[in-house]
Amino acid sequence: MKFRIAGVAMALVLAGCAQTPSQPVISEVAKPLPANVPAWQQGRAPELASSTLAPHAGRLTAVPASEIPLQNLRLPPGFRIQLWASGMPGIRAMTRTESGKIYAGTRGIGRVYEITDSGGQRTSRVVVDKLTQPAVTYHNGSLYVAAIDKVLRYDRIDQNPNVQPVDLTARFNLPTEQHHNWKFIKFGPDGKLYVPFGAPCNICLPEAQYAQIRRYNADGSNMEVVATGVRNTQGFDWHPVTKEMWFTDHGRDWMGDNAPEDELNRLSRPGQFFGFPYCHANGVVDKDIRKANPCAGVTLPVVTTGPHSATMGIHFYTGTMFPRSTATSHSWRARAPGTARRSSATTS
């Protein structure tokens, strides 16, 4: 089971308020926790109180290259894995510039690294430190850094390492809760910056500025909410033919080890609702936040990806370097006009 630490559950509908059939009904386990209880326990029913499941904290110190167990990773036939660079703890997401430099954001350690490849030797430096879970993306010569409470733009940083950032924070109207509010950011084919704002809880009825994906102009203007009911996406990309946005979504915890499954969704038009907190996966009704017809009007996932799998990224591959495999395996194949199927096929 996956959990994530950080943040505090938001205030919900008060106990004792009158409920009409059109209003959500919220169970006790979905309500805010006392201050001394970790946020990841929110939504855990009394019968699960003895569970030994708990978050696994990431290691935020540098690991010697000799201790990184690449040999334990299983790969398809014809593939191999190499250690490209090490010594930068906490990396969560990366972006690459035209010059080949890599910029990497971190979750728990608050840094952004620059990694340079010079003739097979990789060196790194810290661009900025002491941010709150910064993510990164590169667009039109500028590095964008989005933390929970700050947005910075570094113009031509790969050519001028000492450039000072442009602070765009005031233009983005950032909500403050940390739980599920760490970012994966990317520019779409429309030139807009897409930014998710996850649910501030495991399961709750969130305020309007959470559980959504927004897009902005590159300068932070013209904000638009393009998707709602999204609990926690940590990766998205655009179909190379249809230009539709596909994104992951992590399902809630404490409904069992085998449900609900995590999701791979397709946004075919702005404004679609993807179910949180009432309806999960392929129509799994939530046990704690209830309303009439909870899955009505919900855009269900293209595919589900297993319970608590916590998919951290998605990318449409259009290159030619992957080897052809003679092994038959299950694979997910995306097809124009944006549909998908699960097939048993020979991959290449």
C-alpha cells in the first residue's frame, strides 16, 4: 500500500449539520485528524488500527554508487540499465535542455540540481535550496521551478549559471496545503504550463482549489482549470497525434490492499470530472464520502494500473532506440484517436 507524508487534512463539513439527499455524507474516518496524528492515517477505519502498514521514508542522503542495486531491477529482453550519475539525493522529476544539461527537482530535500555531462563525466551543483518540494520543467530557453508556495523562472540558465530568477509566485494563486500538493509540471502542445493541485487529504471533500489540474500562460496569467476530481497526479504527457492529455492518478488508501486501483486517464476536453472523492477507478464507490449516483458524470480511466501502484510518470515514446524483443508480454498501447487497449503482443 502506498502512502504519502506531509500536510494536514483540511476542515470538512461539521458533524451534526443537516444533510439533504443532494449533499455528501461524510463518515467519521474521513474527517480531520487530531493534531498529534500523522496525516497519512486519515481515512483509516477502526478495524485497521492494528495494521502495520506505514509510509516508507525516502533516503535523503547521498548513496554510494556501489550500494545502488541495479542488478535487482528486471528489464525486458534486449534492454540494459546503467548508472548515469549519482550523489544528488531526493530527486523526484527531471527536465533536459537543448544543451543536454539536466535539471532535477526534489520532494523532501528542497533542492534543484543542475547535472552536466562533460565527455562522459557528470558533475552537479545545487541551483536553489530550501524550497518546499520543487518540481522543474524547461521551456523556450527558461527553467521553471514550481514549489508548493513559489514559482521561479530562470532565463537562459544553461548558458548563464549565475542568472537570478524571476519570481512569478504572485501570478499563480497557489493554495497552501502540502498534502498531495507537490508538483509535476510540464508545458503542453498549446504552449500552456500545466500544474496539478492534489487533494489535501487521503479522502475528504476538498475545497474548490484542490483536486484539480490547471493550465497557465507561461507568465502565470490566464489561469484555467482543465480537470477536476483528480486526487494526485504525478505525471502527464500529450498523445503525439491527437494532442490529448493523458495523466496518472493515485487512488486513495484505507479501502483495502486491493482497491481501489490507480488510474491512467485521458483528458479529451477541458472541464472533465474524474471522480474524486466519490468515485474511484472503474466505478468503485467511496465508503467514506457518499452521495446519490456517485459515478454519474465521471470520466472513467482509460486503464487502471493496480492498487497502490503509485505510478510516477508517463511518456509517449516516439523514438527508435528501443530494441526489438522476441518476448511476448502484456503492454499498454495508446492509439489515435486517443483510445487504448491492453494486448498480448510482441513489443518493439
